[in-house]
Amino acid sequence: MEFWLSFLPIIIYLLLIALLVVGIILGIKSIITVNKVEKVVDDVNEKVESLNGLFKIVDFTTDKIVTLTDKIVDAVSSVASKLFFHKKVKKIKEEENE
């Protein structure tokens, strides 16, 4: 019994020391990995920022194209509505006059 009382604390202390060393090693490796990931993210961010001008040009041209097509569609629809509804209004007025 006395053997176990002196032997078990030694085993527990050795296991705790090993756990502490493994934890320190994993912490250092995770810090190194996070630094590498940070460098990659910074590089990707720089490349995306270099394309912002292109994205702004594309956005500007699509806005202008949409505005132009909206005006064309409005004009065509107003002309079509005037042609078709003008005849109906004319027919209704003729029926009211009779």
C-alpha cells in the first residue's frame, strides 16, 4: 500500500508534465498556422482590392445599360398602351354618345 502511495503521485506528475509539454507544442504550432493563414488572407485581400477598379467599371456600365433598357421598355410600353387603349377609350366614348 505504501508503494502505491509513493508511486502513483510520481506517475501522475509525469503524465501532467507530458500533457503540459504536448499542450505547449500544440499551442506553438497553432500560432504558426494562424500566422500563415493570416499572410494568405492578406495576400488574397490585396489581390481583391486591386480588382476593385474593374468591379467599379463593370458596375457603372451595368447601371447605365439597365437605365437605358428601362427607358426603352417604358417608351415602348407607353406607345403600345396608347395604341391599344386609345382605341378602347374611343369605342367607349362612341358608345356613350349613342
